[in-house]
Amino acid sequence: MVMKWIEDDLRLIDAQQRLRALNPIDRRVGMSVHSQTHALCLFSSNDYLGLSQHQAVRDAVSQEAQRNGQGIRGAALICGHSSAHEALESDLAHLKGTENALLMPTGYQANVGLLSALGTEETTIFSDALNHASIIDGCRLSKAKIRVYRHRDMTHLEDLLRTDTAKRRVVVTDEVFSMDGHRAPLVELAKLKESYGFILITDSAHSTGVFGTHGAGLVEAAGITEAVDFQVGTLSKSIGAQGGFVATSTSARTWLLNRARAFIFSTALPTPTVSGARAAIRVMAEESEHVESLWNRVTQLCKALRIPPSGPIVPVIVGRESDAMTLSASLWRSGFHVPAIRPPTVPDGTCRLRIALSALHQSADVDQLIAALNDNRP
Ligand SMILES: *Cc1c(COP(=O)(O)O)cnc(C)c1O
């Protein structure tokens, strides 16, 4: 029997019309999927370059699975670290322009492990107001004082830095913010670091593979690689796999693997996933057509919506929660999966559709989405 307080809480969520449910979505080809009722074109995935489907990735995953099976059988510090893991870490360090990298079971755990390890009682962590939930949770789990600065507001951050006397200071930001697609002011952050001397962490989840000459992300595009102490990342978005990492110096990596509990007490990545991620990184380096077609779709959609193209996450601000939900539902019926984003994920009154583009979208998919949006807008 379900405890009464769970039923009460469920009723509360339901009364707020915030009850979420899982919906089975099965893949077909490219961005075309199947829900339980009908076919959909996915405008909600993080597979920006389509590499989860690439033939070289499929081959790498299946060959490794045949060779070595599935699970890795232990945490990395016990028996779960292989030469394949080591090679992927070196690929990631090479991509990110750092000395080394440490794999993590997920991007979520990368932030939680890093921030909770850094955030001692003598530490202040300065965090952008719109940082990802995994950064917020890492801050909460730490013993540090947390100062939240207004979204991308460097004057506010500088005020907070000026008046803070903590021995150790950490500034953490998403490179590309997950709900708006906004870019962080990385050059300004690097300048502030010169004046105030803090540890700088950037999260490249939505930035890797999309920005920078080598696809290393906005840190590369901004030319501030040297200024960033920890580049957090995920393998689950542009790299099309699963898992997280922290790219950093060799000594910081050693410190991290001794201190980050989210790393120490969790099983390492399966080697088929590791091999698939390595293949995807090779494809990223060798085939520029994926990122090119992604940006073609971004330009196409943003032109139609009359907004500047800033990246593959394109928010369509609707305002009222009920309007956003209705619009998303009518798009679903028309064959487009575009989620509505509402509080607590975004502030009241700024409910939106969050369109995510991919190299796997055809130009016609985007045209049809634009037509459906125009037909259904409140
Ligand atoms: C998705 C995301 C994560 C979490 O990565 P996972 O590998 O999916 O756990 C962390 N940070 C940001 C900014 C993200 O968007």
C-alpha cells in the first residue's frame, strides 16, 4: 500500500497540473520516432550531431559488446577502469585542450562530484542563477557558502566577489544555458578571474560538438581554455552516448578521483559505451558535414522565427503555462514532439516551447514544424 503522504503529494502535484508521466518513444530512422499512438518527428533530443545513430558508432559499440560484454563490473578505483577508459580520457583531454580528463558515470555526477568535493567550509561558490540542476545539486551537497549571481550579470558577480572574503572561491557556469540557449559571457569571466583569482568551472553539456573550431565548445570559441580550471562535460548530448567527464590538469584529476564521492562510489561506464563515444569523437573530427547541417537547420528555423541564431536550442516563449501546454499538445497531434517548459524549470510567465535541432533533421522537417507552429499558435 502506498503511504498516505505519497498519495497526498501526488494529489497536490496533480491539482497544480504539474503531474508528469513517462511516454514510451521508440526510434525509427533519424529523428523520426514512434509514440504509442503515432509517428513523430523529434524536436526534443540532445543528439545535436546525430552521432547516436552513426554507422561508425554502431559498429564500435557492437564490436566491443561482442568482445567484452556489457557491464564493467565495478567502480573505476576497484576494477572498472580499462585501457579503453584511459584512451577515451585522453581523447577528451585532446579535444578540450587540457592535460587530462576523468570519466564520470554521468554529467550530472560530474557536477555533483566536482562541486561537492571543492566546496569545503572555507569555500564560496558563485553560481549563475540559471545553471543546470546538477550544478545546483552539487552546490547543495557541498559545505560551501553559495552566492547566486543574476543570469549572465558580470556586474553583480563582481559585486559579490568584491565583498566576499572566503579563502577559496569558485565560479561555475553553464557554457550554453539549457533552457534558453543563451551563451555565458566567458571572456568577461576570464577577465574577472584575473582580477579576483577564483577557480573557474564551465559546463559544456550543450556546447561540445556545436561551437569551436574543433567542436570543443564555447571555451574554445572564446579562446579562454587556459583560464578554465575544470571543463565539465557529458557524453550524452553531441557525443550521442552516455556518461560524463571533467577535463582538467593531471594533478586536479588525481585530486578528483580521490575526493569526488559521485565518482568513487558509482560503477564506471560500460566499455561498449566508451568505444561508441570514442568513435563519435573521431567522426566529429573527420566529418564536418554534421555540424554544418546542424547550423543550416538552426539558421533556417531562426530566420523563420525572426530571432538571431544562437545555437541548436531554440526557445519559443509563449508566456502562460496553459498556452504552452496546449501548443505542445497540438504539435504532438500534428506529429512533432516539442516539449513545453514550465515552472519550476523556468520562471512563472515565461513558459515556452523548447525546440532542439539536430543534424538529422531534414530541411523539410523544419519547414513543416514552422507551418505547424504558425497554425497552432495561440
Ligand atoms: C544534460 C546536462 C547535464 C547532465 O548530463 P548527463 O550526462 O545527462 O547526466 C549537466 N549539465 C548540463 C548543463 C546539462 O544540460
